[in-house]
Amino acid sequence: MTRTPQPTAAGGPTSLVDWAFAKSAARRVTPAGPAVDPAQAREVVAALKRAALDARGPVAETARLQTPPEAPSALVVDRPTWIDVNVDSFATIIDPALSAAIERQNSRTGARPMSPLVARVGGKLTGTELAGLLSFVSTKVLGQYELAPGRPAGSARLLLVAPNVLAAERELGVDPDDFRLWVCLHEETHRVQFTAVPWLRDHMVEASRSTARDLAPEADLLLDRLKHAAGHVGDVLRPGGNGLAELFLTPEQRDRLARVTATMALLEGHADVIMDDVGPKIVPSVAHIRAVFDRRREGLGMLDVTLRRLLGLEAKMAQYRDGAAFVRTVVDRVGIDGFNAVWTSPDTLPTPDEITDPAAWVARVHG
């Protein structure tokens, strides 16, 4: 499983998050994954690379989207590398938002800048919290298209998390070769989306930055929202919610988050539809894999369900369903080429209302 050197995470002496500490702490508490000897590890990595390549042609043909020939291929990683990559991405997105919030607060109140001691203590606390979240998620994610915010577009690439794929296929009792190819069909679709649609990466990075700014309120506003949150904790744990973010957003910010969520629903639903359309053609046991994988999603324990709701991960499951229904309905009405008008510009992305009302998107975009 490949480890790759990553840029040092952001975070100066007054950063509210000790990103380096978050990395090291998350690595310490995250299990390595299923036990394999070196030869088995090399075989899994090689098989995933082959599966990613085998998925390219069928995905591109079915989606009718073509990636540039120089687009990077998938990178197979272990859990620590996945953690490193995501901490660096978080730092690039979140640190500027936190710094701006602190500067606004200090400018308005005349407060003195945070002392290095306070920053170090606070940074360790927030780093510890982030490490716990990353440790949980790093054992679940099978693949991810890493947007590489703050780095050149060519740095973005698809990551496949080998120990999680191996753990899932063993837990489900499915054919390893079939399962690895099936996973790659979904993840390869994400690679196609971001490499065949040049503006999409920058759009999503800016949307992530806007969301980070919304989630980094100034201290006095945060106190008001915490008071409000005390009487609305149940909102965090409601099925399909956005987790802790629900407690800290104003109505306007929720609207902006809803737009980001609608785009994510499109991307995830499109990947699921392409995977399901291609799967029966090249994955012999796809029906069995889909059945047991869906049962796995439904069969979560109470602790796992609670954590997923707190982190907003259950909303991601809803994204697969809503986005897939949108894609299928639009394709049924205007065909795949008509659907691909969605990639024309940010203005042709579905709105939150249109994700659940595909006919409204068709009427707006196609007349």
C-alpha cells in the first residue's frame, strides 16, 4: 500500500488547529487494517491498480465523458496516507477561514492577538478532536477523489484505500476481483467527472472554502449559536441531517450548504448510476455484491449510526439515493447527452430543489 510524501500542513503559531499533531495522533489510534503479509499487500495494490485501469474504458463510454490522456491514474494508499492527504487538504481550506474569523473579531473588539501558549494548547485540543474524527472515517472510506486544494490541478487524483477495500470484501464474503472492479467503477466515475469537466474542481474547492467560512463564526456569534443549539441537539441526530453543522449555521448559510450538498448528490448519484449501468457487463457477481453491500449499509450498530449522524455521514448516504434518482430521471427524459448538459457550467448544476424535482431541472436547462 503506497505511502507518498505530502506537503507540510498549514498552521502557524496562532493556528487554532495543530495539524501536525492531528496527523500523528490519528495515525497512532487508527488500526492498520486486515493482517496481510508483504506479498499479499503487493498483490492487493497491483489488483486495485489493474481494476482502476480496467474501469476506465467502460466508465468513459457509458458516461460519454473523456479525460485528458495526461490525467493522473489512481493511487493506492494505506490509512495513514489517506489521513495525511486529508489533513493537508483540511488545513488549506480551514486555516484561512479561522484566521479571517479571528482577525475580524480582534478588529471589532480591540482584543489582543492570541498568545502562543493559548494557541498551542487550543491547537492540541482541536487537533485531538480532528484526529478522532479522521481515525473513524479513515477505516470506512473505500476511495476518494482528492481535489488537492492549494496545489496545481495536476496534483488532484483518485485515491483507493487498500486496507478498507480488503476489509470490506472479507466482511461481505464477495469475490475479491469482482468487488475491486465494482468499487473502481464508482471511483473512476469521480475521476472522470473532475478531469473531463475542467471548471468542476475549482468550483468545488471554492464551495468548500465558503462552507469553511460559514462554519467558522466569530466568538460572540458562536456563543449565541451554542445557546440556540442547547435546545436543538436532537437536530444533530435526525436521520439524513448534516450533523453538527446543523447547530451552527444561519438560514442563509444553510442555503449555501444546501447548494454544495446538491452538487455532491449529483456527483455521488452519477457515480452510482454509471457503476450500476456498467457493472452487469463486466462484473459477473455484481447483483450479489450490490445486495450484500446495501445490507451492510443498513445493518449498522447504534454507535456507528450515532457517529455517522454527528459527522453528517448519513446525509452522504441520502446523497447517493437522491442523486441517483435525479440522474436516472433526467437520462430517461433527455438521454445521456441531454443529461451531460449538467456539466456545462456552475449555472447548469441542479439546485437543492431540482435534485428532488428533476423535471424542474430539465425545464430550466432544456426548455
